Amino acid sequence: MKRIYLFMKYRILCLWMVFLVFSIGAGAAELGRRGRENGRSEVDARKQQMEQEAQAMASVVQKALTDLLEPVQKNHRPSQDLVQKSQLVLENTKRYFPGFEDKPKAQFMLLQAWTAFYQDNSDVALNWSLRACRTDEASQDTWISQAVFGLLNGRPPALPRIEEPRPEPQPERTRARRPRRIDTVSEPKPQPYSEKGILEFDLLGLNIRMFREQFERMEFQTTAGEKIAYTPGTDALCMLFWEDVPAMPEDTRNPQPQPANGVQDEVQKAIQEAMQQVVPEMAEGMSMDSGDFYSDSQKTRIQSQRNYFEVLMSACKDAPEIKFLQINTFKPSLPEAVDVLPDDNQGPIPTVIAAAPQSNAQQFAGLPMAKPFMVIVDKEGSVRYAGTAADFVPAFILTELTGVEIDLAKQSQTEVYPEEMMDPMMMEMPAGRDAIDPNRPASDPNEPVKVKKKGKKKRSAEPRAEFGDFPTQSIEEGVRADKLLQSAQMHIEESRKIHMKNPKQGIEDARKVLSEFPNTEYAERARELLRRVPDRWKKRHNITDEELGY
């Protein structure tokens, strides 16, 4: 009995021990689980806090980059305090860099690049800008920055590969098939170079072929007989290339046959044939809004680029080692045709006719010209820039190569395009005392800027009648007058934009209005149109001061 009692007591003790062991294990497991949950929540909270801090720091980086690039866009060197501020921003935000998204990462890299550049480390600037370009391909600032640093380091810039939209497949006329199942729908990736930023530059307008050229000593002769020499090792050279098709006495789209008269007639015939080939090709790419053959972009107009070029010349007037000239690349069919090319040496930019035997620039005659462009050649004879004379990059490159400060604010003051940008078919000419000043003719896009200032012609001393004093016309007469004025406006405005356009039809329509509707509002509008005829056509069609209202 006693043995049985001891056995039961032993079993109870064993069961109690097992229970105690399981209780301790369960308690330890519960404590571990609670500890893991608390640890995970702390990690998540810390991660969320880091994300919020990274987002805040990304806005700081963006603000610092904007402050640094705004003076760059104007070709102004940022102050040393601003560069030091950018360096401090980089040091204080670099630990948040791994938590940035692609766009803030690219902005951080771009800020690093420009800060390094203004700390005289162009190699580091190029490397950081290339990394930024690969990180955010949609940003124009990253592409332009790597192009600028590449040009300064003597490397051709990388250009974005913009994919053309694929045509939608035509539906097949077969039996209907079961559409494929699409599991996931991904958002379309933005195109490279599609998002504008602070910097503006026609990166796609660079003439990459010119970067392969190496220039040796050259001596050009201008149309005024002046000689301009470029000597590697001491000089820098800036050239503005453009193509000017000479104006003909008659409308080139309807050339009239003329009797042969020796060499001069052969020359005229050769030029007519060349123009018949050139004009249709130009007309296909011509935009009425731009008023230029070369591009529908206002910045690529030849007159706009000449204005920009003059700003560069003015800034470098005290640096004789920087040579400036413009080269007309038009190449006629016969060598004798060079004699009838226009003498464009009427402005401040020295002009060279490439096809002229004495110009020493025959290698540029017939240069492929999609639009005008400028070239900057350094002291080693290497091309450092070849593209549109616009925006900050050409001035930026020239400043870095020569040390000459160039203020682009002057260039914006010389830009005058409002009249050229107006559509001649939709524009309504103002009349009365609010009319456009007729004594200030707009510049022809294919004529260089003239330095010689012409005085305004004195108008009649008689007081000018207001429209309310004009006799009232019938509806039919008003319709006819409006049609004549619209036709006159179209032909005259085209002659202001197209160098070889003859405004004969427009002048005849304006004269009809003057004869049929004298002392009316329509006659006054016709005079305003006649005043807008280019001077070379006024002389040819004998437009009198009386017709102009002087």
C-alpha cells in the first residue's frame, strides 16, 4: 500500500514538472513574439520617418538646384556664396540619397555636377551629369548639362533617342480571335528629353558633323575687301553659316523666258534653275508663322541668330583675338553667277561669299544647310560648338574659352518679332492714329542688320482725318474692298518674309483700293499696307510718296 502511495506521488510530481516546463516555454515564446512585434513596429516607424525626411530633403535639393541654374541660364556666373550653399546642401543631404526616387536622385547628381564645375573640376562635373542623365532621361536639364560639360571637355555630346510613335496595326479581316489575357498594365515610360526644366537649349539642333572638323590657319576676304585671318594658337573663331538665294527681278515661281545675251544671260538662267530647285524644297518646310525658310522655330530665324551674334561681337569688341564673320554658303551652278550674288556687307557682321574666288572659303560653298547655325573654334583649331545661335550655351562656351563675360539680357532687347510672327491671312491692320508706324520697316529675315540709320520721312502737315469722317460705303463695296485688302495683305506680307517673293499683285490690289475708295477707311488701310512693302520692291514698282500718304 505504501509502495502504491509512493508511486502515485512520484507520477504527480512528474506531471507537475512537465506542466511547469511547458508553462515556462509558452511564456518565453509569448515574450519573444511580443518583442519581435515591438521591434518590427519600431523599424517600420523609423523607416517611415526616414522616408518623410528624404522627401523633405529632396525639396531642399531641388530648391538649391533651381537657385544655381537660374543665373546659368542667363550666362551669369553664380556667386561664391551660392556655390558654397550648394556644397552644404549636398553634405547635409547625402545620407538621404539612397532613399530618394529617381528624379530627386538625378537632381542631387546634377547639383553635384554644377557645384563641382564651379569649383573648377570639369571632369567630375561631366561624370555626375552623365549619371544624372541615365537616372532621369526625361529631364531636359540633365541632357543639356551633360552636353555643356561634354563640349567644354572636347567630347561630342550624347543626344536623346526619341522613339517615333508606332502606327496602330490595321484590323485583320479574319475570324475573331479570343483576345489575349493581360495580367498587368504598366504605365508608359516618358520619352527622353520630354520634360522641361530651368535650362533652355536646342540640343537636337546641334550639327554633329561639324565637330569632326579640324581648322588650320585661314584668311578670309569679305565682300568689303577686308581680310580676316584665323591663326591657331592665338585666335578663336566664331562663324555664322547661312544660305541666301539671290532675289530675281520677277516672281521665280513663274519665270519669264528672256532672250539670250551672252554670259550674263547664262548666269541668270543658271540661277533661275538653282532657285527652281531650292525654292520648292524650302517652301515645304516653311511656316507662315515663323516667316523663315529654315525652321518653324523662332530662335532659328536668320535675323534672330544675327542679333544674337551681334551681342557676342559687342561683348568681345575689346578682344581682337576673337574673330567674327558670317558666311553665305549658296553655291550657284556656274562660277560666273557669283558676280550677281548680293553684297551683304551692310551690317556689323563681316560677310564672306563662300563661292567667290577671292573669299578663300570655297570649302564652305554648298555646305548642307537645314537651317542657319554658328560654329565656335578654339585656339587649337577644334570645334567646340556647332548649333543654333540662341539660348545660353554658345555664349557660355565662348565665355569659358575666352574669359569674356557676355550678358544675354542685351540679346532679349534686340529681339523684335511680333510683326513677323503674325499670320498674314488673319492679321487685321490697325488704322488711324493707332496704326503701326509705317516709317519703321520690318527687317527682311534674309538680309543682315544695317548699321546705317535712316531718318524718318516727314509726313504731310495736313491733319489726318479720323475714320468717323469717312463717307459710308455700301455693303457690296465694303465686301469688295475687304477682299482686295486681304489679297494685298497676303502678297505684301509674304514679300516681307520670303526674300524672292514679288508683291506685284498685292501692290496692284492696294492701288485699286486707293483709286476706287478714296478718302475712306479702306484707302487708309491700303496706304498702311503699301508702307510695309520692302524698300527694294517700292523702288521697282515706283510706289510714290503720294500713295504712301507722305
